[in-house]
Amino acid sequence: MHLHLPFIKIPFSPLFNFFLILCLSTSCSKGSRTTEEKIKFTPKKSIAYFDYFTYKGEDDFYAENPLPGDEYFYNPILPGWYSDPSICTNGEDYFLVTSSFSYFPGVPIFHSKDLVNWKQIGHVLDRPSQLPLDDQKVSEGIFAPAISYNPYNQTYYMITTNIRKGNFFVKTKDPFGEWSEPVWLPDVHGIDPSFFFDDDGKAYIVNNDEPDGGSQYDGHRAIRILEFDVEKEETVGTSKMLINGGVNLDEKPIWIEGPHLYKINGKYLLMCAEGGTSVNHREVIFSSNSPMGEFKPWSNNPILTQKHLNPERSLPITCAGHADLIQAKEGDWWAVFLACRPIENEFENLGRETFLMPVKWSEDGFPYMTQGDELIPRIIKRDGVKRSEENTFGNFEKAENFDSETLGEDWMTLRSPIKELYSLTENPGYLALNCADVSSVERKPSAFVARRMQHHRFESTAKLIFEPSDENEAAGVLLLKDETHQYFLSVRKAESGRKISVEKISDSGSEILASEQIESNGTPLLLKVVSNGKTYDFYYGEEEAQWKLLAGEVDAFYLSTANSFGFTGTMIGMYTSKKSF
């Protein structure tokens, strides 16, 4: 365990120096205390007490390719499952949101002053009243949020789809604070709505929906538009189809979606994703003289894709699309978009990640990110912007000691805040997680507190105090892709003592890949998961630095989107249950 002090801008003084020295000299880090010093409570049965959880990224690319200067940054800027990015600015600050599907809280929001250095400032949807997710699958819930700033009323809007409930928006004057309750939009159908606030004060919503006359083939969709009354907060008139199918209907394009409407240099530009979310994903653009007019595709579409490149290329980036444009306060243009980093172009468990790259402009006034065989760069320079010491990209370490009364921004739960299932105050310094009468294969809130996998190679450790009451109770570290694709490093009651196992969870139940019996003397257990990219290694121990390999080279492909289904990446975290899979 390491002590990480945040950088705080406070004028130095003798009093400040005294408190700083006092903190450093009295073991601020929990990891420096012995077990006897830390356990000052009697652990209750059926409750798992997690003392800490660590995550350390160890990707080869970052180790082998150090950034050449402090004006450079790595792509992706948000590694791991941060899909469907959308961005806005008030002229000074930048705000970025991504999809959250059936995880709670919903729609993570990031802030930056320079487009390079980002910090998560919370979640847009942080209350159950904003985020009804009952009985929704992992890959249902919240799709493709779009964030916009309306300069006419100085208000920020986030509009999105709850796939089981419909389309809605929330708003705020302060993105660092709370957002409103949902305003539902019964006349906006389909998915992926976004706002456009024109310079004449009018507002519009563009979205993916059925074409006029219905779909002619599987994946045949349209982009539609509705006028929006900002004061009344309701749509006006009827929906009009702007794009039928995609760039060329004769080629039967699929899944036109993720629309964003802009007015740039007097011309209306409609940018959309096309081709589905897999390797044929691409970004395309259309132009018109009015928001409700006829939109024509650019002759050099797509404006972003990697679909046609050699699949054997080194360090491939695939599935690029679902972009959003932003003009920086310095005048230059940038795009955020999603893409994937498959290992050797085979699979990945990280999900679709958020990338950033500069926008170029054609002579006839169209923006683009790639043309021809141009590659999405992994290292980019932004002139005049210095990279901070703490950032969201590259190899980094996170150590959660559960010293706060609230979970940090990295942590999420499924379908609800599960406040009835865990406590950070029952025994301060520990996450107390109750063995719930629900399992992670059910579409219910389970006792699972998780974070994203953000690197192909990483190491996670946890320290657990747990005495199960019976054979059904279990606690440990869970790796979860969806309801039927999971690995569980579990601790359960045995006939004599406890047993620790690696369980493979599928729609057929639980398969034990490895298991060992250990004494049940109340001693804490150390758990470790090491990701090698294509495989996982599972360890346990009773003392630091005395790890025992329980199961090695466990197939990581099992948890990938290539093997399962879904729009999220794989999550890792702490889990308990008293119900079998």
C-alpha cells in the first residue's frame, strides 16, 4: 500500500507544515498498520469486510512508449469501458459524458480546462428517481448520453435513452452540482437523442428512429428531427426524417445512430455513426442549409473509420465511431469518439473506450478525423497544453482504503445504489458487504461493488475478513461481463474450515476451476487477480508477499464481447451472496 497525497493549492505556513509532517509521521496509510491494530471489532457472520482494494495498470505499450514531452498524451484518454462520449463547452470549461447502461450511478461526467487533463466530477444520474433500472440486463439501461450547453439560458442539458423506459433529459446550471429530475419526451422514439441549440434561439432534437414507411431490412434505421420548445420543455410539431438508412441507401447501410447537429460557418452539419458497433463502425457527415432541410452526404465519407485496414497491423484500433465535435477556446477543433484496442486483433475485455484527436477540414468545409489509410494515433501532442501529473490515461495505480463515508467515483453497483447491502460506517476503514439473497446472474441489485478494467495487463488485490455461516454464503472478487459470463475468486465454508475457489459462471451455473481448503481461524485473506491480456491468474494468501497460485492461465476470451454480447466492458470488484448461481 502506498500513500498518495493530492496536490492542494494552499499557501505554505508553519501551521500547514506542522500538520503535513504530523500526517506523514503517524502512518496516514492504513496499509502500514498491523492486523492486530486494525481489527478493533468483532466480525459478524454473513458479512464480508474488505479492508482495501487496489488496481495497478501494467500495459506494455505505455511502458515501452514513454511520452516524449509534457505536451503529449495517450489515446485513449479514458481507457476501459467509457463508450459513446459526448462533449460540450461553455467557452472556458469542457464537460464530457459517457454511457453507463445498467450500472449505478449513471452517466459519469468529466471536467477539463484544456481537453487533455480530465477529472471525473461525479455522475449526472445519481438518484434512483433519475435512474429506474429494475429488471434490466447489464447491457440495457442508459444508452448514448449527449451533453449540450445552451448559451441563451446558461443551462446544461443531458439527453439520453433509458432503453426500457424511453427518452428523457435532465438539466442544471452547475455541472459540478446536482442535475434535475428527468423530463420524459413521449414524442421522441428510438434511441440516441441529442439537442441542438441554434443561434436564432430555436432548439431541436435529432435521434435514431424508424424510417418513413418502416424498415426495409435488418438494421435499416433513420435520423429524425423534432423542434423543441425550451420554455415549455416539450417537443413541437411532428418528427421529420432527415437521413434514410445512411450515406447510400442502395448499399443497405445499417444502424445509422448517434446523431449530432452543428452549425459551423453558416452551414448545418449532421454527423452520425453508421455500420454497427463492431469492426464496420464508422462516422459519416451530411450538410444542409437549414436544420429541417435536405441533408446531403459528403463525397469523401466516412470521416472516421479503421474498418478497411489490414487486420494484421500492429497494435490495431478498431470499431471507431460515435463521435462528437468540439471547438476549443483557442479556435482549434477536436473530436471525441469511441474505439476498441483488441489484443492482436482478436478480442479485448476493456469495452469501447474514449479517444480524442484533432479535426481537419476539407476545402469544401467538412470536418474529418481520418481519410484513406490514416491510423488513429496512440500518442498525440496538443501545443501549449501541459500534461498534469495525475491523469486518466496510461499506466496508473488506484488504492481504495475505504476511509471515506462514501464510495469514490470509480465504483459502481448494478441497477441500484444497494445502500441496504453495504456500509462504510459500520466499521470505519472497511467496506462491510452483506451476503445478499440474490446472485449476480439475476437481473436484480446484487452485492457487487465494482470498477472498470482499464488495461490489458493489470493487477488487483483485496484484503478480506469473512467467516461464512454455511456453504451457500460466499465472498470474494468477481469479474463480470454480463449475467452469464463471470469468474469468481470465492471464499466459502467447507466441512472443515474454509475453501477458496475459482468459479466459472455461465448460464449453466457454476463450474469449479480450482479449489483449496484453508483453516477457518478468522485470519484475513488476501486475494489477487493478475490479467495477462489473454489470460487471468488467481492468487490467495494469508500474509503480504506470500501469494499462492490457485489457478493460472484462465481464459480471458470467455469474458470478452467477442465471446458474449453486450455494450459494456468487463468489471472487477467485491461481491458477496448467500444464493447459489
